[in-house]
Amino acid sequence: MPIHRTHPWLASVFPIVGLALLLNCSGGGGNPGAGPGGGPQGVAPTISTNPDSATVPAGQTVSFTVQATGTPSPSLQWERSPDGNAWSPVPGAGGSSLAFPAAKEDNGSRYRAKASNASGSATSSPASLTVHWAPAILTQPLNRTVNSPASASFQVTLDCNPQAACQWQSSPDGSAWGDILGATDPAFTTGPTTPQMNGWSFRCVCTNPLGSTTSRAAVLTVDAPSYNLTVQLDSGATGTPGGGGTFPAGAAVDYAYAAKPGFTDLRVQLDGETVSPAGSFSMNGPRRLEVSTQPIPRSVTFSAGSGGSLSGNLSQTVPHGGSTSPVTAVPGAGFAFVNWTGSGFTPSTANPLVVTNVQGNLALTANFQPLAASYTITASAGIWGSISPSGAVSVAAGGSQTFTITADPYYTISDVVVDGVSVGQVSTYTFTNVTSNHTIRATFY
């Protein structure tokens, strides 16, 4: 039988290869829970203990605790939500417990913890925080004034948690207080008042488990006397009050006055004593305000242009807003009056002239023009009638001219118009002291 010899290098390798094959066939004898590297396999976190909700007084430290398991051990991050919807991390809160001083602003907030490792994460159930604090009065009751038998209402507004119990109290003298039966709301309305309740005080005692507070005392005034204020305000002043009235005793009245344009020397008197133009006073009895001014004097002068003269007071001083006495413009021989003119004055043909509502200094001039030798009056008539004389009628300066208007049989005068202005259904019309050209026209129907 032939003898086979093994190569020396193969004999040295075989033991190693055989051992490797043997290990591979047996599965290596490893742990089923081992990972690829031979270490323990990761386990995602689970929450074993959720945080409990808490109720604490404001300022006291509140604590929440959570327990979580997982491999490797999970890290923790606490989160806060003001309403249970939007969540945000609590800075620096990474342990199994979260502790902090509770504030009023934290009332109703929620807290939860999130556990995380390489295999996943888990979030605890949220815990609610309720914060309690003692009552504080935000709005105090106000003093009231009524006429009997009207009722009076008082009210407080509170800041507290839980809601405080209210108890209104009354005192006839502000020292001895007694509870008002059934007055246990923040608002209280008396029954019908009587004059005997004048000067009574009312207050509210507010209590919850964390403390108690008492409102200020509000004073009730019943059937307080009232006084009349009389105001006398002249036409040159403006301001308030513009008139009198009735005010409760002790009421404060503000006043302020000024002189109108064109007036000066403003004077304000209270009960006969001169006071400042603006101020305040108390209605401790009947009061009287008198406000007076002086109109600024205005100068009005009159002068005549060439061809005439003036009659009347030619240099007048009148109060602001006042009126002058009449001044007449007198034309010289061969001249006619035209009008009055002056700076700041609307031209006027009034003669004599009275200037009314004078608002400033005025210098007025009467203007005249030479008379013509004659003037023309143009007369015309419509159908169904006539005017006599008709056409261009010449009239001597200062003279007169009469026109006769006649309707045809079965027709009637409709209107007579002189210089564009109707004078009615007249049958005659006379121009006197003619100093300018004119027109006259008659119509019929």
C-alpha cells in the first residue's frame, strides 16, 4: 500500500483551519442577545413612573419626578407647555426630578419628561401644576351719592386662586362693622336708601384658603344738598362754563375764559372777588361767576372827494362791533354822489351812511362825479301794448320824466321793468332827479 506524505507546511496549517471550521459549525457557542460586536444589544426607553400633578401655593417649591428604563440608560429632558399643546424644553432640566419655585404665571401649565437613547425615545404623561395665591383687590369700591330711595352699587375686582369668598360689611360710623346678610358676591347693591343712611360706609372682606384681604371703605352720601351756580358771560368773552346749573355740595367746578377778538380787559369774578381767568372752585354754597370784557375802540373817519361835501360827525370813535352815527354826502352844483369807498370797506351807495358792526379802524371817502348836460332814458314795449314816450328819450340832468304804459284792447299790463328791476303792473312811472342813463320796458298779456 503506497504511503502518502503530507507536505510539511500543510501539516503546520491544518490544526488552525480545522479549529476555525469546528467553531463555525457549532455557531461559536455565542450568547443569543449579543450584538455584532459581541456586547449587549440596545433597548429603547420606557417610562416606568410618570410625574404626578401638583398643587402648591405661589412661592413654594414644586417637584416632579419621572423614572425611565432602557439600554443604554436613557438621557432625560423636561418640557413645559402653558396649555398642553405647544411644548418647549426647560433649560438645564435633564435629571429625573424637576424642581422650581411656583409662580402665579405657572398656574395651569403642564410638565413632562422625554427619555432618549440610541434605540429610541419615550415621553411621559404630562403633569398639571395648579398654583394658589391669596386674594388681592385690583379695583376698590367707589364712593356713591344718591337721592333716596334710589339704591347704590359697590363692586370689587379680585386676583386670587382659588376664587375667594366675599362678604360685604356696612358701618354707620366707619368704626363698628357688621356683615350684610346675603351680600357674598364681588358686586353689591343696597336696597332702597333712606336719609338715615347718609354717611354710611361699605367694604368687602375677601377670603380663600391662602389668606384674606379687606377693601377700602366706600362712603355713601344720601340726599346731599345741592347749590346753584350762576354764570354771567358778556358778549366779548368765551369759555366754560357758559351757563349756570345745579351742583352737589362739595362738587369741583373747573372754569376757563378768554376775550374774543376785538375785546380786551378780561375780568373774571367769583362771588364778587376777582380771580384768575382759569381755575377751579368747590360748590360749598351758592356761587356766582361774572365774566366781563371791554371792546377795543375803533376809529371811523369820513372825508369828501372833489365835487361835494359832508354833513355829520366826520371823526367818530365807536366800540368794536358798534355802529356810527349817520353821515350825509352832499353833491356840489353840477355834481352827483356816486358811492362811499375805503380800505377794508365794501363800497356803498347808501346816503346818508351808517356803518354797522365796525370790526376795525376805517377811513371812508364820499365820491362824486360831474353831472352831464342830459341823460338818455330808453323806453320800449312788447306786443299788445305801448309806452309813451318811447325810444331814446333825452332828459336834462336833474330833471324828471314820466312814462305812460297802455295795453291794447282785451290785453293787460304784465310787468314794467326799470333798470332791470320789476316795478310791477303800473300804468305810469316817473324818473326824478335824473343823474344817469336809464331803461324802462313794459310787457303785456
